[in-house]
Amino acid sequence: MAPSDEELVEQFQQGDSSAFDALVRRWDRKVQGAIYRLVGPSEDVRDLSQETLLKAYRGLRTFKKEARFSSWLYQIALNVCRDRMRRGRGRSYVSFDELTDGGESPGEAGRSALELIESRDLSRQVAAAVAALPMEQREVIVLKEYQGLTFVEIAEALDVPLSTVKTRLYRGLGQLRQQLIRQGIRGSAPVPAPTS
């Protein structure tokens, strides 16, 4: 059985540098996926991912384990993306195309060319609508819907209260839905109203 993130962190803090290599193998692709969805397809994705992992390496010796390693790592990635956008070196774009080794998204096998074109066109429209959202809402949507983090993990990664995460998600999904409806795109899933 593979060691948990926490066990690998402990091993690294006790001097085993190979434990960090194991964490990189486990998390590099996920971090790249989150960055890709926040800043869009560009050469910056790999650079931002490497910058994230370098900052994690430098800070891991003093990591206090008050949060999960994954939340801490995503927090670093989000801060790196925010810094890059503030400096104007990355444009704000979101893509929902999956990063796969084979070059095609999961579920594309066996679909007709027309279905694939329509699906990718819809993905581009949704990506543009998400890119138009405020960064706070975009981050929560990406972390929840596409990275699969729990509300608690997102709250840890963003260092905000749980209620703030929920509010940002529901408001973001509501705004996203309104934008898509204005474009003539309707989905079947209702967007819940914000809870107090």
C-alpha cells in the first residue's frame, strides 16, 4: 500500500528527499490540471506548475500539517496563478478539456465527428462563460467541480470560511447559468440558491 501524503510529508521532514519525489509524481498532473483550467492553454501552465512545486519544496520542511497537504499545495498553486495574472503575464481563461495522454477527452471514443465538434464547441462556450466570472468564483468552481475537492479542502486552500466557499460556488454557478442561458445554452441541472 502506498504511503499517504501525510506520511510522505513526515518522511521528507525527517530528511528523505525521495518522499518529495513521490509527492510530485502523485500531484504534478493534478496541479497542472488546476492551473490549466485557471489560466488556459499556454506555455505558462508548465512554468506555473514548476513554480508551485518549487515553492512547495521550499516550504515543506516547515509545513505544520494544520491543513491537508493537498489543500496547502492547491493554495500555493492559486497564489502562483494570482501573482502571474497580477503581473499581466497570463490571461484569464478556463478550459474544460481534459488533459489526457491520448489527446482525446474521456468519453470521446465511439462518438461521431459531429458529436465531437458540437461537444468541443459547447466546452469552448462554457469555458468563455467561466472565464468571465470573477476570479474568486472561478477558483471555487475549478477546485470543486473539476479538481474534486470538498468544501472543507477548498476553504483550507483559499484560507476562507466554509460559508464563503459555498456562497462563491453557488453565486458563480448561478452567474454561469445566466450567461449560458443568454447564449441559448440550457442545461438540465438546477443551480441551487445560496444558503445562509
